[in-house]
Amino acid sequence: MKIGLGYDVHALVEGRMLILGGVEIPHDKGLLGHSDADVLTHAVMDAMLGACALGDIGKHFPDSDARYKGISSLALLAEVVKLAQGEGYRLGNLDSVIVAQKPKVLPYIAQMRKNLAEILNASPDCISIKATTTEYLGFEGREEGISSQAIVCLLPV
């Protein structure tokens, strides 16, 4: 078994869609980034890459590469799953947290779990997504950005 930890953060800005776990969430701001800036999916990708000692998402999907401009992070996650499979591993389970003062994401978590499970070739029962605020502390609390953390357990195929 291998374990990996991932973390991602993006600034909230006007004029962008807010995508988390592949779900478009209605909000007056979205996350700034080269891709769709899905911090949850990015944290999952980094956790999987880290578990396999394959570097990080910047190494595999650099923001200097036009191929990744505006791309769905779920498509990138599918590539990371292939890399992990190439190393002989599959997802055992995922535990993650989204840190955002607003918007409330609880109503969207079931769909996020379903989206990630489909790409990860896992049961939604193996996918945990939690959400928390920072009680108005820090950049998340000031609604300047959203962060996410993820930990994965990878099992031999």
C-alpha cells in the first residue's frame, strides 16, 4: 500500500466559473487558474502522484502548456489514474476536505463523490469529501480563495 497527501489553493475572482469535484457551483466568483482550477481535484491528483513518487501536477500538466488551458481537471485526473495504474496501483480510498467560507458546498458533495469515483474507478463509498470554513480567518475566511487537502491510500492492482 502507498499513501499520498495533496494540497491545492486558488484565488477567487470574478468572471470565472466555480468548479469543485467536477461540479459547477453557482457563485459570484470562480477560481483563477490555467485549467478549470478545481482545487479539490487538483489536491486528489497531487496525492496520487505523491503516493507513486511521480512529482506533482505542475510537472505533468504545466500551466505553460496551451493544451491544458481551460481543461477539465477531471480529464487530468483520468491521466493521473493511468499513471498510477502504470506503476501498479489503484485507489483504495480517498479522504479530502474543501476549505471555503462561501459558498456552502454541502449540497454538491454527493455529485462530487460520484464524479471522482467514476474517474478513479472506485465506489463512492471509498470517496470522502468534507467541507469546512475557517470562521472568517485567513484568505479562505476573507473569501479571497479556496483550498483543498486530500489523502489517498493506493493498493496494488
